[in-house]
Amino acid sequence: QLQLVQSGGGLVQPGGSLRLSCSASGLNLDQYAIGWFRSAPGKSHEGVSCISRGDNITYYPDSVKGRFTISRDVAQNTVFLQMNDLKAEDTGVYHCAASAKQCLGPFRDYVYWGQGTQVTVSS
């Protein structure tokens, strides 16, 4: 049993920033690759970041590179997604998810998910 709990999200103006968090009780998240995914109505899931479970290598698609940063706070057993210079196309529901394998493995490896949080970028 792995329960991921998210916080953060909300409404922000273009160019603004938000910080999402993903935490768990009873398990050490540093034993898992943690990815962040987003989706919008009628659109496919898109991975926006991942941090590996071993050496904390980070990954970003071109759509968010240079604007988003994923990080771990081991003491808090929490993974963060810092989102800067937000754009309208960043709008969607954001989920964190955990994999016992590698960041860039099959989507099905992400078997534990947070509850999701809405991010809306609008003026």
C-alpha cells in the first residue's frame, strides 16, 4: 500500500508560479522514481517531470524545460514540482506518481498515484 498525497495548485496568472508537493506516510519516497503528469479535458496524459530513485537524475520535456523544477526533500519525505513562468497551455490536472523502476520506463510502471490537483493559468 502506497498512498501519495498532493497539495498545491490553484488559479494563477500567466507568468506566475506555483509549487506542488507529493508526500507519503509509511514509505520512503526516495526508494521510488517520482513523476509528475498532467492532463486536460479531451487531451492525452503528458509527463512533465521525473526524478530518479537512485541518483536523483531529473527529466523534463521541451514543453516545460527551463520553467519547471522537480526536487526531493528527504527529511520531509516529499517531492516538489516548482512551476515558474506559467503559461495558459500549462492548465490541467496534475498528478504525482511513483514507480519502483526507472523514470523513463513504461507508463504502467507508475502504479501509485496522488489524488490530482487542478492548475489553471488564466488572466
